[in-house]
Amino acid sequence: MWGDNSICKFWEASIWLVGLNLVMIGQVFSQTWHITQEVNKQELAYYNARHTYFSQQKMPDSALHYLAKSNEHVQVLGDYVTYFHNLYLLGSYAQQTYQYNYGLELLLEGLRHYPVCLKLIPDSLEKRVLGNVATVFSKIATIYNAKGAFYAALDYRTKYLNLRKELFGFNHVLTAHAYNTLGLAYKHVKDYRKALRCYNNALSIYTQLPGHLSKFKMYPLSNMGDLYQQKGEYDVALNYLQKALKKSLEELGGGAANYTNIGDTYNKTEKYGLALENYQKALELRRNRLGEKHPFVAVLYNQLGALYYKQKKYGQALRFYQKALVSNHRIFNDTANVYALPTSSDQVYSNSTLLTSFTEKSVTLEKVSRSKNNLEQAYKTYELADQLADKMRENLSRKSDGLRLTSKVASLYDNALQLCWKLSQYDATQQVGNQKENKSQTGNGVATVNKYNPYLKKAFYFAEKGKSSVLRKLATDASARIKSNIPEAVLNQERKLNGSILYYQRQLNRFQIKKALNKKDSVQKQSFENRIFDLRRKYDDLLRGLEQRYPDYYDLKHNTYIATVADVQKRLDEKTALIEYVLTDEQLYSFVITKAGFWVKQQAVNRKKTEAEIKKWFYNIKGGTDDSYLERGHRFFKQFIQPIEKHISSKKHLLIVPDGLLSNLPFEAFITKPHPPNGKQHQYPYLIRRWGVTLYPSASLALLKQQRRKATHTQEFMGFAPVFQTKYATSGIFRRNLSALPYTKTEVENIHRLFTSLKRTSKIYTGEQVSERMIKNLTGYYRFVHFATHGMLDDDTPILAFYPDKVIDSAQANDGELSLEEIFNLKFKADMVVLSSCQGGAGRNVKGEGILAITRGFVYLGVPHIIYTLWSVNDKDAAELMIRFYKLLNQNKTYREALRLAKLSMLQDPKTAWPKWWAGFTMMSKMK
């Protein structure tokens, strides 16, 4: 046996051997680490040398490749000062080579190291690293701007300025640069007030700087001139632009941007000779410095084309638009043949500039000659413009950027539609181009033989492209997430991030109403801006991750459906006609589709006059005289229904797809016969006596089969009535002067009793328990979700009113104002949503998208049937009509039949026969 002393010696020896092994292993690791470091440095030296060479040779494609390789090693070595400097250079190379998506991918991926590196670097390097990070933010903004993502660019410009101020204070040349570029970002989103404030700040700082830095004053001066020109204040614009030009000539010996802006100003004031003179000076400077192939040169050719077009010199205009196409394309060089078009969209420098060239060239081709050949060439150009607009839309992730593009391309679709109408008049059997459109695929893959003029079918296609494109994209995206089997937990994470962004954005918006901010306000405002920026980066990262982890999701979300005539006919029943309107400046197009027919009617109108009449009739209904109401009501019938009456006379129901402000028309209140006996309102020949009417934003959306997770009904009926008879001081929604809605409580209680008496599940909430938090947390699947509450507009943003949290002090707090954006974030599912009493149809009218009403949120959620009101309805009358509606539903009537019959029952009583009491209730309903 071993004694204690032996055991101790054994363990000492063992420990010594283990220690020796650890030392040896440590030496091996140390040597390996040193070898790895040395290899990294050698490879880094090689990539740096290659990058430097290709940079000097002005070969940015190759320089980009080797610098990206170099930066991988720089990051491993922990040199974050160089890393973020290189990241900025990578963005610059990507910008120079027009590889915008790749550049963004590099920069956004590189920024992931930003939070980590701040914990690793010594304090002495922090300012240098942050300074380089700021330049990366600026470059990301520049690339977003080039892609047309102006609202995304605005976020990064704001962060860029805030970081500059933190590093250098207010009175610094780099802060002034940041203010100037932020002003440009605000100008691009048409927020001229904020843009001007930024330019003034930049100018103020530059003015106080030493002489050699004060030269930068030319930039805000020029930008202020451009801004005033956009606002139509041309004398003020010229004053600023002339000052900027003088400074530019003194400092740089030229000023192409200033000459361009001065030319624009003279063009708009119809001083064409002076405009031409300045454009030519700008063009000479641009070509001498940049060469013929550059997007800035293409922009000037577009402006020269527009100048000659305004003077009705269409041949010259066409030649300049052709030159613009050539200058904006790497390999397309045909300036001689004005019909020639580039065949590749991958070799383009600027998509936005190309879109202008395509659309303006198409319009000019029609003006040069109305010959069939010219019209067909214009049609081919519109097709390319349409494809380009789709490509540009795919690259926009923000709804706000999508709406801006939609508004920009709305005229493209209107003009293309009108061109198709003209071509349809040449030859009813003419096929479109070389495409043989013998069959059209329906949504279910069933082929139907086409028997209509192909150009009229293309006209319907362009009518659809010009309606609700952003909402259609959003609905497709929501459906794609379900089809791709993205876990609900991930979608909840997305909702939570989006909800936090919306909260901080609402807090930030409160500073907009203040004329001046004190120091405390400024600090808090910057804090909110930084918080929103961080949240949006996380949100964008999450969405990019979804596209990478779920490939099907990426494919499905970009497969936006556009309905064809055959698709509509496949889904229509025998009793229904679809009527789609397109109202251009001078024409009204009415598309009528039935199960067995398709017709298009064109008539001359004055858009502005029609829209003014709609507003007047609206007021007639809400409080005017019978005479004015009857006259306008019959005039609208003659304008919108009578020209197509023979095609719909045998139908019982009209599914109407309105255009713009036509969404505000209560079609069922049209007067179908002239001169009815005045004063007998219950006997007036309202259109509802002949047809029931439902609306939908577009035929494509009405046909779109949105995917929803399978579930059984949690409840048949779920009703909410806040009533607002008690208030929380002046917090949240109660900052507004809300009136109580006592009859809404009676409304939901009576409906509840109706359902329970029929042994159908029902649950209601009234009074203070109906909070915004409750609505946001509502999950499950319901047949009916009924909101009897106030609806209103908050600076053009539609909201629904509920009770707020008693304390509103965090991102999870709720102020009682459920906005349209927040509705997009709701979690419950329903067959029908009813918005009783409120103005569910109110909202801002965006050209090409329609009314941005609260109903959009429920369309996005996949709710197939929505009842809303066009104006605020008295809560007592709303309650009466809604109770009748639900009673009829429980007598096995369809949704649309029940609403029509409920309205007709109101007509039988002279006290409720006036349209104010019933015509405001409108139904949006998808096709089966």
C-alpha cells in the first residue's frame, strides 16, 4: 500500500505533467495564432495592393472586389477605424458601378459589427470609428436615394446628422454638410418646410466658418433655389440660384447643377429661350466632365425633350428623349432611329431617369403622328415602362416609398390605357404586337377562350395597374408569409418591432406641431429619432432574414397578381356585373364585365369639375336642399350609369371599382329618373331600388385569394362599443373633443341578444374596458367583429378611437388612437368587420392608389367583407340600421342582400328615407 506521502508525490507529479502539457498546448495555440495573424496580414497586403492598382487604373468593378476581400481581413484583425473607412469606399465603388443592391448588402451587413466594435475599441479610437460610421450612414442614404427609396434614405440622413452633431457640435463644417444633405432628403419626400429649415441651418454654419470653408455656401443656396422653384415661387428661386451660380463660378469655374435649375425655372415660366441657353451650358459642362454616357447627361436630355415638347416641337423632343435613352445605357447606342429601344434593363445607370424617358417618349410618339405605326411604337415603349416600374417597386420595402412611386407612375397607366383605347379603334381583330392572346389563365389555372379586342383587354390591364398597387403588394406579402410556413412566433416578433416603431413615430410626430423646440425638446426628439433608426434597422434585418431562410416567401411576395377579363368572368355570378372606372383629366373610362360580356365606354369629362361636383353632392346629402341633391344625383346617374345601362339592366348587383374620389360617391343614392316629385324622399327613385352596390379598391384585390391559417370560429359575433361617457382627463384620445355615443351600447347589446337568442356564440365589451390595448391583443377567428366607435382623421391619418392606457409613458403604452398603420399589425381574423358610426371611408386621396382609409388595414388582414361609413352617422340611426342588418343575416340572407334590404327598410319611413341616414353605409366585398 502507498502511504500518504507517496500519494502526495504522485499527485504533484501528475499536476506537473498536466501543467507541462497545457504550456505546450498553449505554445502551439500561440504559434498557430501568430501564424494565422501573419497569414492574414500577408493576404491583406496582397488585396490592398490589388485594390490600389485597380483604383488608380479607374477600374471600380475590380477595385470593389479586392477591397471587399481586404476588408474581411481588416475586420478579423480588429482594425475598425480602417474597416468602416473601407466600408464607405465599398459603397462608393458600388455607387460608381451602379451595383446598388450589392452595395447596400455590403454596407448593411458591415454595420452589424458597429455595436460590437464599440465594446472592443479603446476610448481613444471611438471618435474616429464613429466618424467613419457616419460616412457609411451617408453612403447608404445616397444609394437608397438612387434606388428611389427616399423615405429609407431620410432615416439614414437623419442618423448621419445626429451623429455629426454628437461628434462635432453644431458649428462645424461636417455638421453643415449633414444639414444640407438632410434638406435634400426632405425635399425628395416633398416636406419643403423641413427642407428649408435644414438649408438655413447649413447656410448659417457655412457663413460663420473661415473664408476657405465659406465657399460651401453655394450648395444650400442652390438647393434653396431649387426648393422655391418646386414651390412655384420663381422670382425667389432665381435670386438664390443666381447667387449660387456666381459663387460656383468663382470657386469651381462652373456650375452645371445651377445652370440646370435656372433652366428649369425659366422653362416653367415659359421663357424658353433662356431655358434652352442654361440647359445647353449645363449640358456642355456635364459632357466635358462626365462624358456622353452618364445619368446626369441623360437627365439634361430629358429636360431638353420636355422643353421642346412644351413648345409643340415634337420631332425635336423625340430626338432628345432618344439621346437620353442612349446616355443612360451602357451598350445601347442608336440615336438615329427614334423608334429604337434598349433590349436590356440590366445595363441601365438610373432607373428613375429611364422611366421618365420611356413615358415621355411614348406621349411624344403619339403627338408626332396619330398613325397606327406610331401608336404601336408608343405601346411597346409603355410596356417597357410598365416592366421597369414593377422592377423599381420590388426594390422598395417601405409603404411610404411605394406610395410615392405609385403617385409618380399613375399618369403612365392612364396614358397607356388611353393609347390602348385609340389602338382598339383601328382594328377590332388586331393582335397585340406579336403576342397571340388566344387564352387567358384564370386564378385557378382554367383556360377560357378570349373573344374581345386585345387592346381593350390591355386597357383593362392598365386600369388595374393604376389601382391600389401598394395595397395589392402588401396583401400579397401577408399571404406569402402564411404560404411559406413562417412560424407564428417570428411573425409576432415582426409585429412587436413594427408596433414599437409606430409608437416612437407617434411620439416624434408630436414635435411637428411645435414652432420652436427648446433644448429639452431637441434632446428628446433626437433620442426618438435614434430609437426609431435602431428599431427600423432591426426590422429590416428581420425581413431580409425571412427572405433568405424562406426562399418560397421571396418568390411569392414578388408574384403580384393582376386580374384579367377572363379571371373576372370566371368568378362572377350571373346576377352581378363588375364596373371599373378610370377618371383621367379629360376622359372617363367605364369597364363593364359580366359573366358573358365585356364592354368599354369612353366619354369626355372634366376631372376637376367632376371632383368638385362630388364634394358638393356630398354636402347636399349631409345637409343641403332636395332640389340640389336631386339635380346632381340624376346628373351623376346619367354620367356614370346610363351610358352602360343596357349592359347591366338584367343584373341585380353591381361590384364597382372606383377611381380616386369616386370612392366617396354613394352610388346607391343616385337618382335614376329626372324630375321626381320634390319633398317625397321615401318615394325618390334611388339607384338602390334597382341594384345593390358593393365596392372594392381593385378587381385584382377582389379576386386575390389571401392565404389564412386554418382555424374554427372563436366566436360568431364580437362587438366593441367604447361609448365615451367617461374620460381620463385629457390623456391620449381625450385630447380631442370626443362626443359620447350612448346608442352604440344599445346597438351591440341588441345584436348580442339576437345572437344568443339563436344559440349562436357572442361576446361584447362596452365602456372603459374597450381599450386600444384590448384590440391590439385580440386573437382568434370570428365571423363578425363589430366596432361602434368614432373614426377620424389625424393630419390625413385615419384612426379609430378607443380608451387609452391610464399612463402613457412607454413603447407598450396605447393612447387610444388606433391608426391605419397599427391596424396592419392586428392579429385577429374575421369574415366581416363592421365599422359603425365612424368615418371608415375617410382618408387622403393618393393618385394611383385611391383613398388611404382605415379599411385598407382590414383588406391587408385578409378580411373579405367590410362595412364602413362614408361620413359620420348619428349613433342612434347607425344602431337601427345595424340591428336590421344582423336580423336579416340570421334569416339566411347574404351579406350584400342583408345590407341592401336593411337600407330599403329605412326608405319606407319618411323620417329615415333621406340618404344621410342610410347611404353612407358601404360594403367592400371580395368575389367568391
